[in-house]
Amino acid sequence: MNNTINYKGVELKGNNAKYLKYMDMVDEYREELVSLSKSWDNLALLSHFGNSSTNINETKNNFSKLTSTLLNHLSSEVLDKTIREMKFKAQISIDILIRNLFERTADIGFLSTDQDIKNFLVHNTNKYTQEYVQEVEKIKNRFKEYTQKYSVYYDIVLMDTHGNILVQLDENSDVEKSKDEIINYALNCNEEYIETFKYHDFIPKRKKSLVYTLPVKSDDESNKPLGVLSLCFRFQDEMKAIFDNLKSERNKECLTILDKEGVVIASSDHYHIALGTKLTYNITQEYQIVSHGGRDYLARSCKTNGYQGYYGQQWYGHIMVPMDYAFLEDEDNLNINAHTLLAILQEGDGFSDELKEIPLNANKIQVNLNRLVWNGNITKNASDNNNKNFSRALLNEISATGEKTKQIFDLSIANLTKTIILNNTSLVASLMVDIMDRNLYERANDCRWWALTSEFKTILSSHEGDDASNQIRLSEVLQYINSLYTVYTNLFVYDANGVIMAVSNESEKELIGKQLDTDVVAKTMHIQDSNDYFVSPFNRTKLYNSEHTYIYYAAIKDEQKCVGGIGVVFDSKVEFQAMLEESIPGFEKSKNSEVFGVYANKDKSIIATSNPNLKVGDALKLSDTFFNLSNGQTHSEIIVYDNKYYAVGVKCSQGYREYKTSDSYENDVYALFFSYISSGNLNIEKRREVFTEAPALNNDNTAELATFFIGGKWLGVYIEDVIEAVSVDKLDITLTMDNTHHFKGTVIYNNKAVAVIDIRNYIDEQPKQDYEEIVIIKDYDNDESYIGILVNSLGDIPEVNQSRIKTIDNKILGNCTLITSIVTPLENVSYNKLLSLLDVKKLKEHLVEE
């Protein structure tokens, strides 16, 4: 092992040793294994039978080498898991922000063309009239309406071309004129939006603010600027919402957003890492070790992936986790045992060959040790009683120590497997549902804001909505809106009777004149104010080509009277698919059913999925556990789905801002992320039941039995008839014309060729695993002749009273003539498998001397 150091008794790679002291779980395994290593030293000193001391040292050395391999893998995987989670959170924090800010660029573009704002700038040039004051109040109320819908803004400022502040939503602001550089820039540029994060003199109480600005231009051919409009974004408020969804309190991590100079412009904990702090960052490294405030941290920085070509300003997601909290073990809520996890490791995808070898090698060491102990018990049978009892106790301790060692290996590698396969499934599910909530929040805003369009109200109130020219004008406005907001397949306006008056989609103009469902009309009429809306159930609808979608509705009111409504048809098939694809890590590389996401309703009906084998509207066949979550709750589990093992994470939607939290809309959606692990047909090792009991007190009336397994049957012979067990690796397979013949080859023992036979067909057993051992027994009438029997594994060597050995009539056993008797269990003790004894004499007569 290159570049290794001895860390508290274990050879580790230098980089791993640096982190291991912070990894409590891994260090606990190290302590246990080092402690067992000392036990092996003591046992080696106590061993005086035959050549066993050399073999025990070999066992100890093999376990020691495997310990180093194991701990290196454990520490590497725990480090990788931590870095993966850090990268995910840093990446998502900046990408979610960029998605949100992309919507803001559309907002300023749309609001700067608002006809009411244009009319105000054109017709209200004299500030010193009563009419002007009234018009200012109207525009201010319109701004209030806007921020009630789009609550991501805290202020809206309208200025003339000289920087005079005409209307400002913030009542506490006393600024009358701005000299901010963005005014001149806005008046002379031809950009789709202006985004600035700095000090703005028209918001003097904030050191830095994120503002979106555009000129308001005339409708005539001159297209001259009439004024400048600025939308002031709740940046810190938004970042708190993003960070709260991502950060963990357990590991004391701090999420930040950095500008291009590395200055903190947003922090999940201002007391931990304050705004304005300058940090070291590197977006090209997987992680860094940095010092801050006298403390060491793991750090990770990520640039945005952008959204629909928008990348915002040169900002970075950055996360820092204190080293002493970075590797805390997750709470284990997985209903899966270690044997299944070990089987998953061997047959699952994404595991290295070296990792798979660790439990296999541990098992080989234990098999060899079991053989050593088994043979030691055979050898001590000829010893005097005092040495015999000591030897038995020593061998039992050796066996127990070996089993403890292997159990630690199995448990640690099972935990490692769990660490790998969970793969942040809950975080991905959280991202999926967060993106959906945020996106649909905008849809609820859009329909309510567009319902306030003055021309809609004027035309529908004039009782001339069915006039051809008015219908054309309605359609023109809808088409303009739809051209800016392409997440909708159609927008339509309907009158108070539910008759569709105009549509934005020219290809769906046949809808004009059609009557909407009475339920839609009734709900529209019951809307009390401009902040209310309603959403259709996620069902098939003719308004969306007879496919499933949501339609958002809002009422169009003239004063308090409802004169109609607007419906916006969400392009769910396209947009939900895009949300899933953008949420799933590495989706472009894994467009298959092995890694996929699903949105589903409370009734398990599929809303959207990236799995081509699942269909929208079908029921998702999963346990109720995944759908009994409260808003914002997450759950992760390893399950068998479609005869495959998956790591599944789920989160129940919790809404965004007022959407589905304080408004009247209720619609729980569950985001589920499936990560393929392995086939469901695993070869899971099951622990066999064996006799493990204290030696009988009356040694004159007892028999020692050498036991072993063939398939699922537990067999044995008297210890006097056994010579030794050897590895099946020593078998020299004989070429034969009949593969079903019981003779399988020979093994050289004491310079003699020993015939090796397979007796499975004579005991009605089919082995569920490969043979590992050959048990060599004596010829019943010739001590110089031997017979070898293939067995799957060795059992215990119990000492039992002769009274418990019961001879069985062969007539009862039928063809199982090789079994001569059974051992009955102790009183009040039950075993899954009875111990059956082979008749060595019949074995030779029927299978060797045919």
C-alpha cells in the first residue's frame, strides 16, 4: 500500500488517516478490530496443539491486512459521501436562486409594458394637481396588487427620465430624486433587462440590494423612454428560504452565496459566517480544507448550471462544514438487514471489485478458521481429559473471536454499502418538489395578475365582449402575454356565463364560444378579491389535448362585480418533465428506468415521471409509508420495486411563500426519486441453526459428533470416524462421461489418493451454494483407507448424551438409507434443522464398493 502511515495500529493511506479521527463510526470499527487483534495475539500464545499456532498467526495477519483495506474503503466512502452532499447543496443553492431570478427578468420585461403605467406617465405631467395625486395613488395600489401576487418583491419604484421618483411603494421612503447610474444606463441601453446588486440611492437603508430595471417606453413609433421602472427583490428573504430547505443543523454547516471576489452576499447563519466576509474558494476542486475563525472546515464551491440560457451575475454556491461535525452518521431508518446489504453489494451496480472482495475475503478467512477449529476438535479427541477440556475451551474461544471479527467486517461493510446506495435520495426528492412548488407559485401569480389587465375588465364590462373587434383585441393581449410566458399552451378569457371569448393559441380558436363547466363558473363567481384563485384537479381535459394538466383560474372584476375570468393552461407534460430532468443528477447519462423521478398525488396517481415504463394517471404501486408524510416531511428507504432493489427518497410538498401555505389552495404532491441498486433476485446468506451447548456432565455416556451441512440438511458422523476436513480447492476433479455420478474426483491425503463423493442425491438435498469442504472419514473396516465427502460448510462438534441419539427405521426414511439415526434436541429447545447421522458402513457399501 503506497504512501501509508500507521494510524493507531492500522496501516492507512495518508489522506484517509487525516480524516479518520473525525469519523466516529469508522474509528469505532478500528478500535474494535485493533482490540480483537490483541485477542488473536493472546490466543496464538495459548495454542499448543499441533501446528495450529502458525495457522492462528496466519489468520491474524490475514484479518490485519483486511482491516487496513476495510478502513481505507470506509474512510474514503464516508469522505466521498460528505463531499457529494456538500456539492449537491452548494450546487442547488445557486441553481435554485438562478431559476428564481430568471423569472424576475421576465417580470420586469412584462411590467415595464403595463398599459396603466404607460398611461400614467403620458397623461400625468403636472405633479401639482389633485388628479395627479389620485393617479399616483392608483398606480401605488396597482404596485400593491402586484407585490401581493409576486411577494418576492418588497418595493417598486417608478421614476421619470430625470430620476425624479414619481411612485414608490415603500411608504417610509423620503427620497424624491435618484442619481443612480442605472437610470442613465436604462435610458440608453437596448437590453431585455438590467440586473444590479449594489447600493441604490432610491433604497438608501440597504447597503446592497438586488434590483431589476427597464425603461417604460411609449406605444408610438418613436418608442421613446417615458420613465424608468425598478423591481426590488427580496434577496436575503429568498436565500433564507433556499438555505432552510437545504441546511442540516446536525453538522453545523453554513451555506453561502459568494460574489466573484469571494465576498459573502448571503449566509445561512450570519453569526457563523457574516455577510461581507471574504472567503477562499475554488470551483475547480472537489473540496478544500480551509480555516476560518480558528476552525478547520471542509469547503465546496459551485458555479451555476444556468437556466434556459440565463446565468445571472458571477455568483457561486459555497458550503463550509466544520471538520469535527463533517462526518456524522445519518440516522438509520432503513428496514433492511446486513445480510441483504451484503448481497446487494455483491450483485449491485456501482460497487468496485476491490470493495466486493472485502466481505468475500473475510468469509474465506473465517471458513479457513472454522476448518482449523473443527480439525482441532477432531485432533484433541485422542488427548487426555484435562488437555482435552482445555483444548476445547481454547478452540471455542478461537472460533468465537473469529466470528466476532467477521461480524465487525460484515456490519461495517453493510453500513458502507448503505452509505453508498442511499445516494442522497431524500435531497434529490426535496429538490424535485421544491422546484415544482416554486414553479407553480409563479402560475398562481400569473393568472391573478393578468386578471387585473385593464382591457380585459373594460371589454367584459362593456357588454360587447362578443363584438368581433373586441374579441380580436382580447386575443392580441393574450397572445402577447403567452409569447412572453411560454409555459402555457393556451390562455383564455371567458365571460360571466363561462363562455370563452378569446384564446391566445390560434390553433385552438374553435374554443371561442364554447361553454366551460358549471363548476368553473360557480367557483369564479365565488372569488371574493383579486388575491383569490383556484386550480383544476390534475385530470384529463379537452383544453389540453385530452391529457392531464392543471388549469389556473382567476376572476376578472369591475369594482366588486365579477364580469368574467381568465384560465391559463399549464403545459404540464413538457414542464414537469423538464423539472424532473433538471433535478435528477446526471440525467443525460442515465435516460432509463434505473434512475428516475416521479411526481404523484396523495392517492398515488402519477402526475409526471421520467420513467418511460410508467404513465401519467396510473397508480404508483408503493407502500402507504411513502404517502403518509406531512407537508415538508422526507423519508428514504431501500425497497424492492418491479423486482429490483431501489433506494427511494420522498418528500411531501410544503408550498412556497404563501402558495399552498396561507392561501386557500390545498394539493399535496409527493416527489419520489428512485435510484437503482440491483436485481431483486439476490442470493442472501441465511444463518444456519446448529447445536451449541455445554459439554455433557457425564462424559462416560456421551458421544462427540462431527457435523456439517449439505444443502439445507444438517448431517454428522461420530468423531471417531473422522480424520480431517480439507478445502475443496484440493479436489482433483475426475473426467467422467456421467456428470450425475456421485464420484467427483480424488484428493491426496497422507500420500494416498482418497475417493471424493457427492451424496446429495441420496439425502434428497440440492445444495443452494457451492461446496467448500471435503470431510475425510475412515473406512469402517480399514484404518489405512479413507473416503472423502463433499460438504457445503462445517458445523459444530457437540458432545451429546447417548440417550438423545435415536435410531430410525429405514422403512420410514425411504430412499434415505445413508441416514441411520437422529439427535433429538434438549427439552424446551427447538431447532430449525434436526441433526441426522450418516452410517459410514452403508456409505462405503453403497457408494464406494458398488
